[in-house]
Amino acid sequence: MLQNFGVALKKYLFSPIDEILFDRIKKDITTSIRAYAKDVVIRKLSILRDESMDNGGNILHVILVLAYKSSNELFEVKVGIV
């Protein structure tokens, strides 16, 4: 079993939503992908804040574009963090 698999974003739960937080999340995601998904490369990684009034601006969107090293085929992953 891989005890450290994934990205532990819980540690950021009550952090201020700012560029420092975005940079830390990007670093954690990048580190995890390099450790556990060695057959892909990150082409784009964006963290965006959803500022709509419906949710109080407390939702982050992670947009990740990856490419397989072997074929250079791209795929995109979008995740909302509430």
C-alpha cells in the first residue's frame, strides 16, 4: 500500500485563499504526479478561485493538462475543491 499516495489538501482547509496558497497546492500536485505518475508530464496546471456569490467564493478549481510521455497524447483533468 502507498501510504503517501495522492495530494493531502486537507492541510490547507482554513488557509487564506491567495497566491501563496495556489503556489503551495501546485507544488504538492506537481510533487505527487512526479512521484506516482512517471509516465506523464504536466503541460498546464492552474488553480482558480470561483468568485460567484452562490458559494461565497470558497470553491477552488484545479485544471490540469497532462501528456503521456510515450505518445504525447493530451488529457485534461478538472476538479472543484469545496
